[in-house]
Amino acid sequence: MLGKERRKHPRIETDVTVEVYTSAFHIAEPEMAEICNVINLSESGMRFYAVRKFTTKQLLRLTFLLLDSIIIIRTDAQVIHIQKGGSNYLEVGVQFTNINSTERKLIRHFVDKSLRLQTAEKV
């Protein structure tokens, strides 16, 4: 039996990549941890594959470009959970923090559009 979905916003699988930084926005030269492949995305967070070890509640800076978009999304995020994904990588789930309303709307539009396309393909 599947557990009840606890997410507030729908999540989609995507081919987006994300630059993950371990320092805050206000630092002139942020430290890049790695470039990661995103597993899934919603307007409130994402899950990505990582080689580097992060810790629960760790604050990160994320930069990513939505497919078919020219707008770069920059947001802080907090690590919510970490799960072993394979022998060489982890799956890291983060929740966006301090994301502005315009960027949140862009992500929501991207997710909604992807869900509509998936539904149309099934018909």
C-alpha cells in the first residue's frame, strides 16, 4: 500500500541540471560543490543526484535553467532528506527558501506545462 502524498505541490521528472553551492548568496565568490542532475522538481523543491555528501538541514544555493527558458533561477534551499541512490551517488531532497514570487511562478508554469504534456501523451 502506498503512503499518502505529503507534498503540497505536484512534482515532475525532468532533465534539468542544477549548480549546487555551499555558500550563501551574499558571498562574492561562492563555493561550487558540484553540478547535479535533477530527478524531479516542484515549485517548492527538488531532488537531485549528488556525489558530494551533504547534511540534513544544510543550507545550499542553487542555480538552474528551466528547459525552453532563458531565465536563470537562483534560490537558497535547505536539505530535507538524503538517501543512498547507488554505490557512487546520493539522492538529495531540498526545499526552496527565499525564492521570489516570479521564479516560483516560472517553476509552477513549467511543472504545469509538463503535466499537461504528459496527460496529452497518454490520451
